[in-house]
Amino acid sequence: MTEQATARQAVLLITGGGRGIGAATARLAAQRGYAVAVNYTHNAVTAEQLATEITASGGKAIAVQADVADEAQVLCLFATVDAQLGPLTALVNNAGVVDMACRVDAMSVARLRRMFDVNVVGSFLCAREAVKRMSKATGAINFGVGYGQGGGIVNLSSAAARLGSPGQYVDYAAAKGAIDSFTVGLAKEVAAEGIRVNAVRPGLIETDIHASGGLPHRVAELAAMVPLQRGGSAEEVAQAILWLLSADASYTTATVLDVTGGR
Ligand code: NAP
């Protein structure tokens, strides 16, 4: 157990935690002593298996279904975490989607709305609910004993925010650019209330997200362009996320940390 998990167990909610970067983060968080809420939207089996795996290893975890783009479902998600794990101390806004590679002049409004609803609005809604619970100014007043102790939020951005992703998904890149601005603004808004807000900007990471954009071999195809000459692993991103949440990063807020192999 770390210092984070001493008196009252630290509670971490990770959106889209059933697979990929989210699952690696959930596993590492459990090893570091967090009780973990693993949110998913479609893949109940992988999320439930992960929660079972963490529990079997002596940790505490629950799997909770919710579409982060749906406000009512986000409210239910946070109410479930309140009821089953107690006061939230850490949020990782990890749920994210890409779409099939195409140019901007071929993008439908339905695609654009989904891209921004899941990647941006979902992150805002979850951060809003987390801040209400964590804020030293209002948390205890709003939610009762144990709340209002401060906390940490890490948003998943992407190197795409810098690169623009031309010909693939400029919409995704723009959504992640919004996450960078959101991170800096929210961090400054809540810093005096005991909440640190940072983002991690992964580069090419080996997960299923590339196949969901119709480019299953994307990491292998682009690896030579990475200064470190390879794609990254979900575990390498998880290490950065957990560092930003930890007391070791106590003077770090409003920061966007590249985990890109130098790209
Ligand atoms: P992934 O393997 O495709 O997993 C995405 C996760 O998000 C899944 O758990 C999925 O849940 C969840 N999700 C999708 N839509 C959701 C919604 N509306 N509500 C709740 N959960 C939802 O992706 P990943 O590669 O691990 O990416 C994680 C984050 O890192 C994303 O924000 C992504 O943009 C970012 N990122 C990834 C890379 C990369 O190269 N992999 C690079 C830069 C940034 P289900 O399992 O239920 O579908």
C-alpha cells in the first residue's frame, strides 16, 4: 500500500477502463492501493473480468456501465461509485473514440457530434462530477463526511492534438486539442480547492483503438517515424498517469505530459 491508501482508501474512477490504456491504468492503480471503478460502455465482459482479476489479487474494484457522453448515465456512474466505493479522490478521463480515416470534407455531422460528445463533453461531465466531490470548498457540503478532501484528475489527450492527423481524423485531433485547453483551464480554476488537473498526451500506443479506426497495423506502420523507433505500451502510459495522480507530482498541475517516444 502506498501513502495514498493509508487512512481512507483512495478511490479512482477510470472511464473506458475495461481495455487498452484504461485497463493498464486500472491494474497499476489497484497495485498502488486504489479502490478502482472500471467504467465501460459496451464491453461488459472485459470490464467485469478486470474487476474480478483485481479483486482476486487482493484489491478492490467494481465495473460500472455508462456512456460518458450521456449526462444521465454519468450521474448514475458517479452515484454508483459514491455508494460502493465512497469519496472519489482520482478521476482518469480515458474513454475515447476515433472513427474511420477520412478527410474533413467527407465528415458527417453525426460523426462530428459523436467525436466531440464522447471525447470532449464526456470528459467535461465526468470532471464536473469529480470536482463537486473533491473540492475542499464545496465537496463536504455537497456530499457529506469524507468528501471535499481534494484530489487529482488526469485527462487523456493525444499527440494528434499537436500533429493534426491530416487525412485520418482531424476531428479527433481537434477534440484532443480541446482536452489540452480544458486541462489547463480547469486546473487553474480548481487549484486552490486542492485539485490538481493534468493531461497525458500518448503517441502511438498498441491498443485496439487503431483497428476501430480501420487501421489495425497503424502502430507498426508508423513506428519508424518515432524517435524511440517503436510504439508504446498501455503500461507505459499508465505509469505516467499514476505518477501525475501521486503525491510525487504534488507541485504539478495544468501540465500536458507527452508520452510519445519523442514524436
Ligand atoms: P481503446 O483500446 O479503443 O479503448 C477505449 C475505451 O474507451 C474502451 O474501454 C471503451 O469502452 C471506452 N469508451 C468508448 N466510448 C465510450 C463511451 N461513450 N463511454 C464510456 N466508455 C467509452 O482505446 P485506448 O487506445 O486505450 O485509448 C484510451 C485513451 O487514450 C483514449 O482517450 C484515446 O483517445 C487516448 N489515446 C490513445 C492512443 C493510442 O495510440 N492508443 C494515442 C493517443 C491517445 P468499451 O470497452 O465498453 O467499448
